[in-house]
Amino acid sequence: MKILIQILVFLSAFAIMEFMAWFTHKYVMHGFLWSLHKDHHHKDHGSWWERNDFFFIFYAIISMSCILFHNSESFWVGIPIGLGILAYGIAYFVVHDIFIHQRFKLLRNANNWYAKGVRRAHKMHHKNIGKDKGECFGMLVVPFKYFKK
């Protein structure tokens, strides 16, 4: 029974991270920490590293902390929470940084309806290079209006 609960906690952590990605992007990245995120919308340097990458580090620290500070008595859900956050981070990195932004030249030929919709939605978000008026959404839950046949 404990394994089933851990699987549910893992899946819940993964799903909650989709909300956290949307919330952080809309209210933190396009809010008071725009100074870290703006180079993602308007690259003003020649480096592969973006100040925006600090957000990955923040969530990695949370994930590692949950895993490291788990306790079989009091915080036994630490490992599935940490692994759920980690799994979302990996999925986000693959979809956003590799697939959409091509930071590594992989997954260039993906051309199905979902891939096209995600690319289209992200392109619309990046049309605005300023702090305000950018449509924000998660990585996996993209508005249906972007999925055209």
C-alpha cells in the first residue's frame, strides 16, 4: 500500500509542477524576477548560459532537498516528491530547452500535432519580448487554440 501511495505522491508532485511552472512564469519570471528571465526573451549576450537558468537551479535544490531530507518516520514522502519534481524538470528541459529552443540540436524533426501546437504556443509567448502582456502557460497543458490540424 505504501508503494501505491508513493506512486500517487510522485504523480501528484509531477502534476503540481505544471501549475508551479505556470505560476512561477507568470508571477515571478514576468514579475519581480524579470531581471533573471528577460534574457530568455531577448538574448543580449553570446553565452550559452542564460540568467533564466537560475530557475532550474532553484527547483533542483528543492528536489534534492526533498530527497536528502526524507525520513522513513516523519518525511517518507520526501523521495517521491523529490523524484516527481526531478521528473518534471527533466521533461521540461527536454520539451522547452531541447525541443523548442534547440539548445541542443536534437528532436528537430518532431512534427506531429502536439509538437506543432507546443511550438506554436511558445512562439506566441515569445512574440512579446517585454515583461508585460506575454501569455503564460505550462509545458504540458497548452491552450487548445494552438493545436490545429
